[in-house]
Amino acid sequence: MAEVKFKRVLLKISGEALAGDAHRGLDFNVIHSVCEVIKTCVGMGVQMGIVIGAGNFWRGVKDGADKMQRSHADAMGMLGTVMNSIAVADALEKHGVDARVLSAVEMNKFCEYFTRDTADRYLNEGKVVIFAAGTGNPYFSTDTGAVLRGVEIEADAILMAKNVDGIYSADPVRDPTAVKYDYLTYDQVLERHLKATDSTAMTLAMDNHMTLVCFALADPENIVRVIRGEKIGTIVKED
């Protein structure tokens, strides 16, 4: 455990990352490579909670747009996170990692209902806990759900595994002059309107002094590197 900087983490994985090059649905080669790294982390003694987005299936605020009532569109997004969570839990079990899916919305046929104490018990038992259905409410992103669950389980840090290798001053795809930051405070992210998380998630992290590390999932080994304390991506915390 001497090589581990964070002993309990909340890993946020974007749904798009699980889709691979197809950008929709599930790429099981990607999922299995991620699960191998999670297995390594568990073997290092790290307690891992996971939140997975649903952008590979449905984004309520984007795909629903003006075509659906927002609450209904967001409900579909929550269901997408449940599908992704079940898929990743199944893959983890195939890799010999005990995993449990806890949902913010009751659906006992598919997964357990979330309570903080149940999650804490599973984590202490060495199980990977996957938190599904976001916060259980519309108008909240899975980034906010990830910060909320991270605060509830008293994680040492929230690891934001995204499609970009950190936080930039602008969209690096559209603006080649965009500058990548190594360190930021919550206030800097909010004041500069940087695209790290939505503002609700960042404010919740700030209010609860929760460290965020934003990095690229393109190489799943980055998860291990962050947990070991290597300086990759962008760290967001207090001064």
C-alpha cells in the first residue's frame, strides 16, 4: 500500500469511452481492458466505486433537446447508465472481480437499491461498487452523481476518466492554441467556465473539499498511474 496515494476512489467513466471507435453502444474490448486495470487496482488494495455515463446510448439534455420533456429524456439517460453498469459488472465478474451495482432508482430485478451504508460495507469487503442511475433525479448530470457518491463514500479523490487528457483553456479539438492546465482550484474552473464538469458537480466538490483528477481513458493504465500519485491530467483542489 506504500505505492498507493488514494486508498478509496470514485472512478467516473464516460459512456462514450466504453463505445470505442464506434461511438455508440458497447465495445467489449475497451470494457475488458478497463476491467483488467480495475482488477489491478483492487489487487493493490484500493477500494473502488464507479459511476458510468450513458452518452454511448443517450444524453437526455442533448438527444432529447426540444423533442421531449426534459424529465422524461433524463429518465432515459438514467436507464442508459444502468445498462452500462450491468455490462461492466458482468465484465468485472468474468475477470474474477466481485462487483455490485447499486441504483439510485429502485429496480430490484436488475440491481440493488443504493444506500450509503450498503456501499460502504461492500467497499470494505473488497467489492467494486458501481453506482447506477445518477442521482435518481432529472436535471443532474452523471458528473454530479459521481461527486455526490464520492462525497458519500468519503473517497480520497474522484478520478474523472474522459476522452480528453485534462482540462484545457478551450476545446483542444477546435482550438489548437488551447493550453492544458496541470493544477486548478475550484474557483478557477468556475470563474473561467472551463469544461471540466458541469458547474453543479464542481460546486459540490468545492463545498466538500473533494479532490478531482481529470485525465484520458484512452490508455486505461492511466487509472493506475493516478492512484499511484503520478502527475498526469489535471488536478482540481483547494489552494
